[in-house]
Amino acid sequence: MKRNPRKLAWTKSFRRAHGKEMTVDSTLAFAQRRNIPVRYNRELVATTLSAMQRVSEIRARRERQFYKNRMKGNRASQLEADRKLVEENQHLLPPQYRDQAKEVLDETVEAEKEGMEVEESELEHEEQLKEVQEKQMQKAKGKRKQKLVRGKGVEAMDVDE
């Protein structure tokens, strides 16, 4: 069955046509095949190898930058999708993280209602996380049981709710 390669997502022509790969770049011209025989010259081989290495470094750097520019707008939509996933599947989270997830989701809902972005520095956010973790550790310390291990005596055991 004949198909248009620009409509099949796995083809090179599709990727180039839809802006998924670099099409105009001077480093791509070096990879083209040349059928011109050249007489062996040791210096020429050495300079060619060093040039090939440099070109591959430049291409890799440009590809990384191209990818970053292409993915720049995805962060907000990815965060929204992550929030939705956590909100729908909170029952799958371990008990120690459920309270923390609820707090984060409540903060985002309040921020959306107000129409303002929640701006906190990284230090304040880390302090809040530490406080939440300390509370969870205190809860966990309060609920401990002991189990009897044969030959070793009594051993402490944490219990989830």
C-alpha cells in the first residue's frame, strides 16, 4: 500500500516537515556522502578526524538547544497534567505523602481562584517541606508496634494506617 511519507509520523520527512528535527544547519552538510577519491595523506586524515569531532560537538549542542526551544512551552501543560494525575489518583500514594499532596493541591486551587500566581522562593518551599516531613515523622513515631523475632528478641516495627 502506497502512503505519503510526510503523513507517517515515524519518517524523517514527517519530522522535518513538522519542525521536529533541524532542517537548515551547516553541520548537516558534512554528513553527506562524497564519492571523490582522495590520495592518502597523514596530515589530512588527522585534520579530518579532529574536524569530525568538532562538528559532532557543534551538532550535539545545536540539537540540544533546538530541543529546548521546541519544548519550552510544554512545562505549564505538563505541570497541569501532573496535578490532575495526582488529584485523581491520591488513593495510590503512600500514606505519608497524601497529606503533602493535599496541601499542594489546595494551594494551587486557592491560587487559581484568586487569579494570582503563588510566588515562593526555593528556600521557603524547602522549609515547608521539612516541616511537613517532621510532622509525618512524629506521627509515625507515635504508632509503633513491637514484634517478637525468634532468636533475636523484640524488634521495633513501623505501622501504616
